[in-house]
Amino acid sequence: MSDTTNTGTVHDYILLTLFTGLRKQEGAQLKWNDVDLNSKTLTVPITKNNEPLTIPLSTFLATLLKRRYKTKTNEYVFAGTGKHGYLIEPKRVLSRIEELSKLSFTLHDLREPLRR
């Protein structure tokens, strides 16, 4: 996987995580058979509480996923080159975002507004 492809994968992964509130592993391990582009939904079959979760997709995310689908390389939405086949947490990119934005955060912090 080229750096450009990996950068695009990480970019899209962070956007999906930000806009859905998915946990980092839920997003990284998302499979194409759990995405329904026609009904604009995605389903996490097993969540932390062992219940499936179906999330409606905004037009922005549906477009992002349709673009990704055209270039899919395996069963994972965010394919990686490691032994698992999916993207592993992109620490280097997140560190760079922190450096440029001068904000310290984790992917888990992106879930905060969704908690009640």
C-alpha cells in the first residue's frame, strides 16, 4: 500500500470515527458486508455491550464510503497491510494532527459529545 493510499485510508477512517462516534476498533474492523450503501447505514455487529448497532449515514459519509468501495482491496472498509488486514491505529498521523492543531486528543476523545 502506498503512502498516498494509506494517507487516504487514515483520513477517511478519522472522519468516519469523528462523525459516527464509533470506537477506534469498531471503525478499523468495519467490514464491507456491514455497510449498506443503498439504505445509507452501517452496522457494528458486536459492540462493547454485545449488542448490534446500526447507524444512519449522512450524505457526506455515504459519499466517502462509496468512493472507498470503488477501490476496495479486501473485506475491510479501512484495509491495512498487517496480518489482520485492517488499519491499525494511526498513531503517527494522530501525532501530526496534534502537532499542527496544538490540541491534544485521542480517538476516544472524539466520542465525548455523544455521551449523555
